[in-house]
Amino acid sequence: MYSLPSDSQMPSMDSSPGGMDTEYLKVHLGDCLSSALAEVVEKRPADPIEYIAKWLYKYKENETHYELEADLANRLNLERAEAEREKEQHRQMKEEAERIAQMEEEKKRKELEEEQQREAEEASLAESASKERSNLPGAPNLETVMEGEEADESHVSREEDPQADELQDQPPAEEGEGAQKEREKEGEDQETG
């Protein structure tokens, strides 16, 4: 059956004021038990042992609840700090994107200006080259005529030379007799040959 452990098997209870057991009780149960006993003295329940037991269970529930709330508040603070860091990082990324877009726009603008400058230089070179060619000996000395002016000049030349208009209005001339005779000779040569 069940037997009680001998004195040698029992842990030693050092009840001296500075002993190890009293130190353990002070650290782990000191505040809790002193508060429970103070409430028992104040309220004087009919069953003080049951009251102390229930009080200790409630104390443990409250302690767990406060630890969870403290942990939740700590996590909430960490999440807020993380959200602030993400917000700052997002702001920096947005600024970086705007700066890159501005740099690309500036680059395109410079390229466009360089292209326009190259085209202007090429046009200037082409114009100077055509002037140089027109100054060469034997080159025709013609004036530059714009498209609108060209149509006006053709109208003026017809008014000055009415015979040119008549020649343009006549149908093409018929073949002469000499051309017909040559064709007939060719036809005879082919028949005899």
C-alpha cells in the first residue's frame, strides 16, 4: 500500500529566516499571498481557505490577462513602427521614381535638341555646298524659284508668247508622205525576200 516517505527522503525545509525556502516563497508567492491574506482579514469570509483558493485562481487569470495585453500592446507598437518604416520607404521610392522620370525627360529633351541642332547644321552644310557648286565655272546661273512663283511664271510666259499657246493647242501633226513611202518600200522588200 501507500507509505509515507522517510525523513531522509523528504526535502529539507529550512525554516530559518534567511533560508532557501523562504527566499523562494518571497520571490514567487510573496506579493500574491500577502494580498490574499490581507483581503481575507478585511472581508472575514465563512470559509477562508476556499476564499483564498478562488482568489489565487482569479489572481492567476488576471496576471495572464495582463501579460497578454502587454504582449498585444508590444506587438501593436512594433507593427506601428513597421508601418511607419514602410510608409517612409514608399515615400522614398516614389521620390526616386519621380527623379528617374525627370532625368529621363531631361535626357529626351537634350537628345531632341541635339537632333534639331544636327539637322540645322546638315541643312546649313547642304546650302553652303549648293552655293559653292553654283559658283563653280560652267555652272548655270539660275535663280531659286518657289513653287507658288513657278505657276505664276508659266502663266506670264503664255501671255507674252501667244504662239506658244497655239502650238500647245494643235493636235499632233500627221505623218508626212515620205514616211508612208518608206513603209511601203519595207513592205515590198519583205514580200520579195
